Amino acid sequence: MSDIIAADQLRLFIERIERLEEEKRGISDDIKDVYNEAKSNGFDAKAMRAIVRLRKMEKNARDEAEAILETYKAALGMA
């Protein structure tokens, strides 16, 4: 591969990454707007974030994480 072709290919990759990063920022802003809207309607954004995080996990991983949390809470007298 010639140096010119490699440089052009690298530039294209960088430009694609930059466009995707900009899209990601836009999506991130949209997500923040949804959380703010939910909060203004009386929902707890922190709890909603926790639910979103849990729903991303597979059931067995979620069950394991919840069991560990319950064990720690019990050990600290929080159960």
C-alpha cells in the first residue's frame, strides 16, 4: 500500500470516528433530555439509570449482582 493511499485511508477513518463522536454527543444530549423530562414528571432519574443498567445485563449476571448486594447489605445490618 502506498503512503498516499495509507494516509488517505487513515484520514477517512479519523473523519468517520469524528462524525460518530459528534453523533454520540447528540444522542447523549437526547438521553439527558429524556431523564430531565422524566424528572420533571416526578420520576427519580437515579433510579431510572439503575433500571436501565440492570436491563442491559443478562438475567444470570443480574441475579448474581443482586445476590451479592443482598449479602453485603445483610452483613452490614441493612437488610
